Amino acid sequence: MRISHSHKFIFLATPRTGSTTARKVLDKYTDIASVHISMVSSDFPFYHHISALELKTIFEDRDWDWDSYEKFCFVRNPYDRVVSLYHHHLKMRKNLKVNSVRSFVRKLRYMTTRTPSFRDYVMNINPKNRLPTSLESFLCDGNGDFLVNEVLMFEELEDELPKFLSKLDISITADDIPYLNASTGRQQYSKYYDEELKNKVRDLYEYEFDRFGYSF
């Protein structure tokens, strides 16, 4: 998440949609830069993947004018995004540091359970949870209304981000956009799916498919 009071934008970081890259690009124009969720406090509640509704509530509590900001995020083909989420999950299992009782319990659980297969992971996804969140869960208020102005496509990040920022009088080019935090050790997403898993992901992320025309 990034907030610029001077340029009047809010970037909401949908997990595994190039948000690390976008945050890096936006840093020089940012007044409030998010932190890992483990580092938040009552004075600074801005974590990386905070939802639109959570952030809107903070704005209201601080008497900031939510409606005066341009709010945007990225969407990604759910088939590709779920593969990225899976490999991120494997990385977190392997590299989790123990620095609290909660992390110790999680580490112990990881050590005493087998590493999930991709099928295991997909069949247990809850799109209302923080990382595998659906776009609707991430962006909507309690009435189901979207709280952002623009949803940009991850697959066209190098074109869409400069174009969007130009409306805010921020000039960047594709050369200013790094490629950060990419999944490692993965294959092309089509290699992971059979018909059952394809249908499962299609059902979980129905809005993304219907609104943005994604397909397998």
C-alpha cells in the first residue's frame, strides 16, 4: 500500500499481482509507505496488503477525505496468480522465522505436516483470507460496492502503470519499472491444472474472470 497526500493517490496492493514492483515505483511519490503486518501499531496501522475497507475506515477516523484520492490496484489472471500464491506459500513455510509464540506455533505446524501439493493448496483456498483474497473481498465495502477508481491488469503493468500515473502528473516509463519478488522454481501456470482444479479456481475467482475476460 502507498498513499500520497501531495499527488492524491492510494495504491492498494492485491497480493501476488506485482505489488512489490508497484510499491517500489511509487516510493518516491509516497507520503505513507506500508510495512509488514507484524510491524503495525495503533499509531501506524498501514500494512502491505490492507484492504480498501480497512483503509477507508482509517481515513474516516483521521478525518482524511477518502473521496478526493485516486485509488487503484492490480488484478491478475487467477490461474497464474494461484500458482504464484502456492509458491509463495512454500517459500514462507521454508523461511519462516520464529520471533513470537504465534510464529513458533506456525513453524511447529509446518514441521509436523507434509508440504501441501498444488492440489491440496487449491482445494483449501479461502478467497476471504488475506493473501488469497478475491478482488471483491479486497476492494468492496459491506454493501458490495467497489472502493477504487481503477483496476489495472498485471499482464500489462508496464503500459498501464505509466498511463495511469500520467493522469496524476507523474511521469514514468517502462524502463523505470523493476521486476521484483517474482516466484521462483515454478513452471508456466497451465502445467499445474487439470479440469477439476481449473473449475475450482474459476468458481473461487468468478468476478475476475467475468469482469476482465481472463481465461485458461
